[in-house]
Amino acid sequence: MSDFAKYCLFNFSASINGGGLKRLEEYSKWFDERGGSIFIISDKIKTDLETKFENNSYFKVKQSFWDRVFRDQSYIRNLPIDFDEIKFYYSYGIPVYEKIGDVNCFHVSNIAPFKKNVEKSFLDNFRNYLLKKRFINYLDIPEIISAESNSSFNYLPSIYYKKFLCLQNGSDDEINFEENNSIRRENIAVTVGTHPYKRLDRVIDCFKYISKNYEINDLYIFGDSRNIKIDNPNIHLMGNRPRDEVISMIAKSKFYITCTTTENSYNAASEGVFISDRSIISIIGPHEELLENETKEVININGNDMYLVERNDLTKLNINYWNDIINKMLLASGIKE
């Protein structure tokens, strides 16, 4: 087996949950099985990566809210890494400010800094404004600019199109999911995410629609619920829960709902549409890519057009295994396994 993995450096220090954490876990597993790579991660991360994947080397770094804007790679040269040996450097959501490896990849993990009128606080919008300037100013340096959907590249200067590489989230759970007798569907709906751009007001409109038309009794909302108040005994705020628990609840549900207005990927929607019986999802770029050439219906709920899809009508042709995504990345970098 080639020892290519030890020459790869991955920077996930800006990611502690969600899709970033899932990608970190999958990359950790894949490269650990091939001898081990080097990973930079946040000290806030809650995971047992170091014990699960002993062939990898993990360096934890500390970053504050504003370090993310002004000093988000200042630590890197202080780490005990032989940078002369690095052939491939992958940076998740952090601009590549200098040549770290022979080939460098900047992964656009969030399009919020590039999009106007996102429903966020003033502080978040100000930070995103600063992040956008830094992102744009350093796009000359990486050889590869990746994102989780092709629609994300619409927010970047088109002069860099030759560098663009779509690296979707892997969908192993969705591809491998099969209905069986151990799964008992219940008259419930599930949604994931509580940030303002997730538009819980529209989610509740959709819940009212399916309650009336499909006899769905309860809605379960996963995500930070500390500042959310909903006066409805049939709507349950579940808070942040482990991903396995969320997937298990989706597998029990007859409906999945997402009304998000801003996404870099179709990650959460993919889990919903391929595991729940039916789904109502917003019509945005990543969701259109997910459902391209798939059977779907456009319905209007309280003035908003939404996709209505049934799991049994879907082909899964637009989703991929993590193994395929990682090999696509390595092929673009010129590294051979």
C-alpha cells in the first residue's frame, strides 16, 4: 500500500459540528485506513477521533469568535509539522493564505459570507462581511477551490472557474438505507436546524399543511432551542442531539421538512428525502441539484413554492459514497493512492 496519506494535511479547525464534523469524521476514517494523515481540529470539538483513528495525527488549536476572522491560520506554522513533506493541504472553510502543500485546496464550507439578506444577527453579518473580503482576496493561492454544490460557485468570481471542484457530502446512510420490518413509521414530521435562515415559521406552515392533508400529528425540531418559544403541544423542541438519534427519528417519520433559504450543500435534505417517507423541501440551488431528473411536485404553502417528494419515487442517482468523493478530490490533486 502506498504511504501517500502521511503527506496529506487537513485543516478542520473552524468546524465543530454539522456537515463539517461529519466530513472530518469520514476523512479521518478513510485516511486512517490508509496509514494515517495529519489533521488540525478545534479544541472545542466533542468527538473521540484520536482514540478511534490512531493512525492519524491530530493537533488541537484554540480560536475565539474573532480569531476566526482575523487570525484563522496564524497558528499553523507553530505546529510541529514538517511542512516540507506536505504534498496536499485541504482547508475546510479557512482561506489558504500561503502555499502549505504542493497542492492546496480551499473548501467553501459556508456561503453565508457571500450572500446578502441572510437572516442573521448584526454581529454575524459583520463577521461574514469581513470573512467574504478575506475569502475573495486569497482565491489566487489554492490550486483547487471546492464546495458541496455547484450552485455555491455562483457566489465566487467566475475568473476562478478552472479551479472549481464540486465535492458533495457523501450519502452512505441514504444509499444503504432500506425499509425493513424493524422500522415502524409514525404520524410525525421531523425538521433539523433552528437558525433564522432555516425559517421555522415556514416549517410550521408546512406542518399545518401536512397535519390537515396527511394526518401528521406531531413535529419534532432538532437544533439549538434555547431562544425559541413555540406554544403548540404538538411541536416538540428536541435541542441538539447526536446525529444517530436524529437519523433514527427521521427513519420513524412519515414527513421531513426543510424550509432553509441558504445552504452550501444538500446534506440535511438528502438525509430527509431518502430516509423519511415523504419530504417538503425548499427550492434552492443545492436542493435542485439533489432532485435533478427526479420525480417531484411543486406545491405552494402560504405563498411559498416547495418541492414535495416521495422516497419510493427517487433513484438516488445524484448522491455518492464518501469513498467516491474522496477519490475525486485526490484525482484532482494529482495524488495517487
